[in-house]
Amino acid sequence: MKIILGADHGGYELKNHLTEWLKQQGHEVKDTGVFSSDSVDYPDMTRPVVEGVLSNDFERGILVCGSGVGVNISANRFKGIRAVTCHDVVMARLSREHNNANIVTFGGRFIAKELAIEILSVWLKTDFLAGRHQIRIDKIEKLEK
Ligand code: RB5
């Protein structure tokens, strides 16, 4: 799968860990930074990942900040993005099956690396169920301004 990642300084370490794991799993990965733990503003780190997903150059996106919240709010400002912060595997599964989430976000300061990998693994392999869920997503898109 083609996957694009990004993080602010709060997500720097976890983003690097996820990037390495994804490569080991055979995914094609683009890491858009950050490439140091220097402080940056998370909205600036969100845009490249969002654009990668919306252009269809990448099938899924991953964003990491300190809590997972700032990058989630920023990404969901873009029409067509369905970003979810996942800190457990059930949410990961449901966000794919019901919501067709195209970006997952993590809080690098709140989740163990091993759990993040477990969640990401489920999130990547779970398919959207479509049907009645597509009708609801169509309604989300009608809410967008
Ligand atoms: C940065 O200190 C922190 O605010 C950011 O990583 C994120 O947690 C925001 O939601």
C-alpha cells in the first residue's frame, strides 16, 4: 500500500518508528517530516499528508502529534478527509468499516509504540463496508462547506 506520513515534534519519535515498521512490512512509504525534534506547528505538518491523500497519490495517511488531536482537527478541515485518532484497535476497525477513514492520527506522547503498531496494522487491513455507511458518508460530504 502507498502510505504518506507526517508529524510535529510531539510525534517525531513515533512517526519514525511507524515509518520503519511500514517499510519492513513492504509498504511504499513517504515520510514528509519532521526530521528533528525541533518545535514546529502541527497545522503546517498536516497539509502535505492531506494533499498526498486527496491527490490519490497515496491510499492512506498517518499523522502524529503530541496528543493526536491537533493534527486530527487540522486534517478534518479539508473536504474529503476523514481523519480519526485511534488509541485502541476497536476504534481502528470501526473507523475503517463504518467511516472509511483515510487518515489515522496518533498521540506520540500518549501511546506505546507497540500498541500503535497493533492499531495501525488493524486500521490498514480493514476494508470499508460501504452500503448504508456510504450513504452516511455522502451526507457528511453534504455538510462540508
Ligand atoms: C505540541 O506541544 C502539542 O500541542 C501538539 O503536538 C499536539 O499535541 C496538539 O494537539
